[in-house]
Amino acid sequence: MGQNDSSPGGVLNPVGGVNIPKGRLARDARKTAESLLPGVLYRHAQRVFIFAVLAARHHALLCNADLLYVAAMFMNVGLTCAYAGSQRRYEIDSASAVRHFLVTHRVPKRAVLEAWYAVALHTTSEIPDHASPIAASLAAGVRTDLFGDKADIVSREAKAEILNTFPRGDRFKERFIEAVGNGVAHRPASTFGAASADVLERVNPDYWRLNYCGLILGAPWQD
């Protein structure tokens, strides 16, 4: 696949040495993500996919590129207004959305389950590395784009091309935190034990974080 091959969204392939899937499944996933996600999360999803593929190559993990792409497109859908009434963790809503999308496209059950876990676990530490190659790669891509983790495995030229094609934009760090905060503000209890608790603690001065030890010590058992 050469530079003249067009991918979803008119992006030229490859980007940073990674081909963007352009089959029907990928096209439909991109259209769904583009229609639901704000630009800051949509471009984040595209970069995460590319970093995830590069991480998979680095660790010699075999991933279905189309399935990984779909997982990346859907991983933050649970933060959107479509789930403004949900009280579940946004990662679960995102995982449920990717499952519905894949079932609708008649993807085999095993692949659907693999994508569900990859999306549900993408903000969780360590567990994705032991779940599946797609879960490990997606989580690695997220860590690279948000924390710069293992960014040194990506060449300077590849980074420049990725950021030129899918730019972070002004104040990406702050805008990403704001997007997560907006997506979970109405369901603070869902953030217990999740990365989004850190976000609410930063953006909402009235947020009170549940404490694991406090829940144990306050349990109604007479020990």
C-alpha cells in the first residue's frame, strides 16, 4: 500500500509507517467516531491506533488491524452526550458501543469479545498486557499518546508525520482532561478505582473521592 492509497477520511497511507485500514468496517467505525467525538478525542483515537500498531510491532504481537482500529475509534465514545444518562463507567459504555457496532457488522463473537475487553480495559494498568494482543496494544497506544510512554520506539520522522496528519492542537493535555471530566461529571460514583477519578478531583472542587480503605473500615461488620 503506497502513499497514493487513500484511507478513511482522505488520509494518505501510510502514516508514520502504519497503514490506516480502509475497508467497510474501518470506514463505518471512523464515520461513527467522527460523528460522536469532539475533535480532540477523534484525533487522539487516530493517533492511538497508529501508536498501538507500532507498539504491537515492537513487542512482536499479532493483531487484526481492522479490529484494533475499531477499538481505538470507540474507546472514548462513552464520554459523549449519547451517554449523558449513564451511571456506568464510561469505559463500559464505550465497550458496549463497540460490541453493538461489531455485532451489527456480523463480526465473529470471539473478535467482538476481544474488542470489548480491549476497550473496557484501555485505561487500566497492567491487566491489558495479559488480556490479549489487541488489549495490550491499545493500552500501549493510549499511554504513548497521553503520557509519552515508550515514545522512543517511534522514530522522529514517524512522530512528525503522525502529528502532522492528526495534530494534537493547542492545549491538548488540558482539553483532553476537560473532555473526560465533562463525560463523567454526571456519574462521579462510576470513577471509583478508575483513572477518571483523578480527572474529577482536578476539575471539580466539590468531588469527593471514595476511599478503598474507608469502605472496608466503614463496612457494617462487627469484627
